[in-house]
Amino acid sequence: KMSKEKIFLFDTTLRDGQQTQGVHFSLEDKYRIAHALDSIGFDYIEGGWPGANPTDSEFFESPPPIKYSIFTAFGMTKRSGRSAENDGVLASVTKAGTSAVCLVGKTHDYHVKKVLGISNEDNLSNIGDSIAHLVTIGKEAIFDAEHFFDGYKSDPNYALECLCAANDSGAQWIVLCDTNGGTLPTEIYDTVKQVIQSGIPGHKLGIHAHNDTENAVANSLAAIDAGARQVQGTINGLGERCGNANLVSIVPSLMLKNYYSDRFVVGIEDVKLKEITKLSRLLDDILNRVPNKASPYVGSAAFTHKAGLHASAIAKDPKTYEHVKPEYVGNVRVIPMSNQAGKSNLINKLSEAGIIIEKDDHRLEAILREIKEQEDNGYAYDVAGASFEIFAREKLGLMPQFFSINRYKVTMEKRFNSNGRFSIISEAVVSLNLGSEERVSVSESLDENGRDQGPVHALSAALRKDLGPYQSIIKDIKLVDFKVRIMNGGTEAVTRVFIDSEDERGQRWSTVGVSANIIDASCAALLDSINWKLLREEAKPES
């Protein structure tokens, strides 16, 4: 039996991912991401470019405590007119204290002439001397061959000479970069094959793909098929323009698809693969982004089955409409409720919520009928599972009453502030009953930095301000997304509000509210969010 070859996983979220427009990682962000990557087991973590900005410099001066990954510094090959030993930019990288250093260098003749303004021979010397210097001082030398695939189309002989300059000087890895992201999978495969035939061994080749034709994942796999053994990418495909190759898609494919897992191994254990959904959500949380529901493997819709026929088949055997088990990647199967739903769908959904009901129970028909009526009125339970569960429990007499709202009021005022500028402040007053006791709470719309967050923020804060014995349960609820849709135009418009909530364990749930009034719709969704959390934590109702 042949032993399996290893595919090395190189994460560049903290370096190339930071090239994304609007992304600026703080030092604390970098520590959190590095810790998460290391704990899962990526082979290399590229931390940034020492000397390029104060945050990256500080990150390398006080590096994260990494146990399993190889912490890597990024830089560029030496400049012309000075030796590798006397190049200050290169020195800031080599002195960063990492055992591995990745240097980018030009391999496209057009860029050598147009961007660097030097001869092809000078560029070859810069590559060779820089890599040789890394090897001399005991570093693991990684060469990123920038614009390689475009360079190979322009002048294949020169592009290969650049690779040979790095290889002959002792580079551990030579990474072929599709920097502009315009190369297609068949081209990647053919070119990598030709590089190996030219004398660069496949076990020293890597691939660095960009997603400008939506092919970065396919290009990475094509390079592996052709013989490359390192794949570079980022979490969630973060990166400039259209992004980098998404390691969150590549890693499960390498581990769960027999075509790859029969031939290759990666440094991530099966039990750690179950954390990849959590890793994806962590990055979104740090960037304050709404997770892409349609993300392969890790998106909340990746294992969601809406139509009644599909749900019926899934209940018999999930393999009928799922290519892998969701639990392998730490995700969950969702069978949402919608007006396409059949009885089997409803029974499954109730079962997931811990409600066991016989298929001939007459109440099922009534619930289905009411769901369809509700959706005609604007509700959408297929994307608001928590609201569906509360709705179903109420219909079945299984929903405890934790508290009840007597009344609430939300006001908005635009006024001059102390700086002489107009500012808007909303205030919410909520009166509710906890058992036999009435409580009144007041909150403003300002966040901890004194910025106005709007009337829904004020209402949410007031609702959660004083729930007595439930306070410890709901204190970690965070609103992560708020979406509003006007269902029909004109003066009789109906507003639908979706709210996504999350707790500190990463548990996420969605609720919906519908009303002619946006604040009232928001209040309904907020109440469902709080009630679902109390239900899930098995809170005891106040008598």
C-alpha cells in the first residue's frame, strides 16, 4: 500500500487577507486569528510584513504563542544596487525572529522592465542572492513567484529561469502565484505539469491563487492534481479585489473527498476539522461582517433543505441531498419551515426543537395552515427558525411565559449637542411583567462610544436591561444582523424585520417580525430572540 503524500497548508489571512479594502486588523485581532489557526493545525501562518506598518512590526516583536504552526514573516527580494546583507527592507524581515521567511519576487519579464526598471539578469541575481542569504542565516526559505502564470505565457523560459534561481539557491518552497487571478484551472494544471517537467520537483511547489474568475479554489486543486504540494490561501477567501483561494473550502475538500483523501493527508485532524465553521464565523465576527449563508461547507444554508420533497427524502437518508455530513465540518442540518413545507418537514423541524408529535396528530394540519397564512402576511419562517419554534410551541401549548410586555414607547429627538452640532438620540421605555411584578426600563440609543445606534438599539437595550433572574442568561446575546424589507409599497406598506442573534458560545439564531410599523416589527423579532434564548437555556418561568 502506497503511503500518502502530505499537502501543506499555508494561511496568509493576516498578510494577504489584510489587503482587502476596508480590512484593518488590530494587534488583538491578529492574536485571536493566529491562535485559532494554530489550534486547528495549519502548517504555516504568515503573520504579515515586519516593518511595513506599526501593527505588523509590533506583532513580530511580541509574537503569538504558536504551538503547531510555523510562524512566517513576509517580505520582498533585495533591491538592486545593494547586497542581500545590506538591504534594510530585507533585514527587517530576516530579523523578525521567525524560522520561515517568504519572499516575493518578480517572474514576469514585463513587470521586471516596467515596474522594477531593471534588467532580467539583475532580477535573477536579486532572487538568487536573497534566497541564498535566507539559507545562510538558517531560515526556511519560501519564494513567492509573483505573476508567474502571466509571466509563463509571456516568456516561459525567463519565468522558469526565475524559479531555477530560487531553487538553485536552496529555496524550500517555490510558490506559483496567479497574482491577477485570471488563469483558468486547465491552464494552471498544464503549466504546473510543465514546471515539474522542467526540473523543479513537485514536492517543492506551492500554489497561490486569486479569485478574479471565481476559480481560486478550483485552481488550487488543479495545481495539486498536477503535482504541487503546498496550497496558500485565506480564511473565507479574504483578499484584495475578489479575494484569495478560500482555505475553508479547500481543506474540507482535501479531507472529505476520496479523490484527494485516498492519496493525500493534511496536518489537520478530523476532530479539528469540526472547528472550521467556528473559525469562519470568528473571522466574520472580528470584521463585523454578516457570514455568507451560501458559503460551501460552513454557511448556514449549506445544509438547509427547504422544499417538502427534499425534506422528506432527507428524513429517510441525508445522503439523498447532502454531499458530506454537516457535523464533519461543525455545521448543522436545517429543515426550515415555509409554505412549501409538507407534513414530514414539519415533524422533522418540531423534532429538532425537541417536540415529539405523531404524524396523524390533527394539530399538524392546523399549524401548517397557519404557517401558510402567516407567510402570506409577510412572515418567512424558512430563515427564522427560532421564531418558528416559538410559534409552533405557542400553538401546541408548550411555550412557557417568561415575561409579558405591558407597553413600550420609542421616541427620537434631533438636537444640538455640546459641540454645537446636530445629533440624533432615541429613547425607549419598556414596561413588562415578571410574574406578578411590573418593571420599567429606560435606555438610550448611544453605544459605549457615545455614537447613536438608532431606535431599535435603544429598544433592544431597554428590553434586556432588567429581566431579573433571567439577566445572567441573556447578558451575552449580541445582535449580529438586522435586515428590513418593505413587503408592499404605498401608504399601506408592511415591513418585515429579520434579526440574527448570537451568544458567546457562537450559537446563532434568527427571528422575524412583521408589522406596518418598523419599530413594532423589530420589537416582535427582539422578543422572539430573547424568549428563544431563555427556552434554549431551560430558564424557569416566574410564577
